[in-house]
Amino acid sequence: MTITFILLLVLLAVYLFLQDARFGKAPTGERLALIQKSPNYKNGKFENEHFTPDLTEGYTMTGVLFEFLFKKKEHRIPADLIPSIKTDLINLPTDKDILVWFGHSSYFIQIEGKRILVDPVFSGNASPIAGTTKAFKGTDIYTVDDLPEIDYLLITHDHYDHLDYKTILKLKTKTKQIVCGLGVGSHFEFWGFSSDSIIEKDWYEKIELDANITLYTAPTRHFSGRAFKRCNTLWLSFILQTPTYKMYLGGDSGYDTHFAAIGEKYGPFDLALVDNGQYDIKWKYIHNLPENVIQAAKDLKTKRLFPVHSSKFPLANHAWDEPLKRVTQLNQNETNPIPLITPMIGELVELKNEEQEFRQWWKNVK
């Protein structure tokens, strides 16, 4: 009787916890009806273009959890502060075309006089449970207060390390327009954003943001979900195009044929931001390994490559600096290396300066 009572209390506690606003709201009503018409929505959920298992063949979730809990590798978390630069974004001249990276997959773009923010996470945590996936020391020097008014907030998918509840709430008064995948707008409406400010799109759709800025949506190979329900919202990447510049803004993805398809349809690119970090051979279908990143860059036909999704959170069982080390070495081994963009957090990346060089800052961090 006592064990049953305790079990019921635990289940009740979990249920009440999952009602918290941070989990957002699953799509319903007209939004769900629209989702169900998508060619990418099958069997009650969104699916990738090709079959995508959660784990690589030969591995089990039990084994993955055991390794993560009891066989953690050294240097998953840096002992030193991550170096960074505090750029004054609010007073940045609007005629400067730049990018500023905040670590992981969060970054700010200013181009054609417009200000764009992608997957911002400024709460210091990449989990719905406070303190469980904390940002590395030195990586959280920016807050929402440091940002100017945002013309377009782009969200690649609704995982906590890309769609951060606390950050989004603080952005409410600064954000003019939100662009996200089908279903993700349900979270924003639940959090008090106007439906008029939300643009939800399927893969391979076009959005004229401005007379000089066109946005296209494209696939990635990943999944979505904020509670126990998975794949009820769509994950995507973006192509941002102006009259003189073209960028690939990649979301989380495992390697697949979509990179080559995007390269053929929208390339070549001046710059591509590609998922490189929080990977493991055990889940290679949903996150690129470093060698996949190099191949993806070739497929995309990009002039320069910015490997992201690293250097802020310990979400995988590799050393914190391994993603940058490996992708840099692999690229150097290429017959024709692709110029890598590897700024420190907060460092100005001059989008149209192809001669700009970046030092391997991680070599000086223990």
C-alpha cells in the first residue's frame, strides 16, 4: 500500500511538473489540422525524408544512459573560463553586415539594415530542469538586455537548447516577427505572443521578409519535442538571401542527402552554419560527426564554413573542445580546405570580408 501511494505521488508530481509553462503547448485545433495536411506529417507525427533511428545500429538507450552517467569522459566541461568579447550590439551601425555568435547555436545577424536572432539561449541552462545542463563558465556574458530590437526571430526547432523559455519571455517586447516550423507557433501563442507575429512554415517554402531579404525553409535530419510527445512540431533549416549575399542557417541535423539537395537548389553559399557538436557515433543519424560537417559543406557548395552547436553546453560525452579540434584537423587534411569561421563568443564576424581570419582560441583553454 505504501509503495503504491509513493508511486502515485511521484506520478502526480511528474504530471504537475509537465503542466509548467516552460514545456509550451502541443498544437491543437486549426494549427493541428494544417499540420496534418503536410506531406512530411505521417502516422501522427512529422518524419524525416529518410528513415532515421534514434540510435545507431548495435547500441541501446540503456547502454547510452549508463555510459553518460557512469563513464563520463575527461574535459567534458572546461576548467577555465571560455574567452569572449562583449560587443555593443545596441549601438552597432545598421549599415554593418555582421554576425555575432553567442555559443552553441545562438547567434545574431545584422544584414541589409535588419536584425535577426537565431535560437537564443541566455538562461544559462539547456534543460527544463534548472541547473542540470549548465552553460560553461564565461559563455553567458550576453543577456536579452544587450540586444537591440529584433526584426526577425528564427527558431530551427523546439528543443530546450534552441528554444529557451526564459529567454523567449524576455524577448517578447523586443521581437517584431517570429519564423519557425509548423506547430512551434503553438508554444509562442501559449507564452503570450500575438498570432499575427508568428510565421510557421513547412520545408521548402519561401518568405519575403523584406524588399532585400528572402528566407527559404529547408529540411534537416533531426526530431522535435519538449515533453514526452515527440515530432509533433517541425524542425528545419533556413536559407537567407539578399541581392549580394547568401547564407545557410543549419539546424540540428545528422548527415543525409538533404545537404546536397539544398546545395543544388539554393547554392552556392557565401557562408554555411552547420551543426558540429554534441555528437556521438551512437546517434550519428541526428547529429553530424565532424567528418560529416566537412562533407555537408562540400554538398552545400559554400565558400566559408561556420561549425556551430558546441562550446557552451555538455550535451554529449565528448571533450568540450573536441568538435572544433576535429573539424579543424579534418579540414586541414583536405586538398582544398574550406575557410573556417571560428570566432570567440561575441566576436564580430564581418559577413562580406572573406579575408577575415580567426584564431584557434580553444587551444588556450584547459
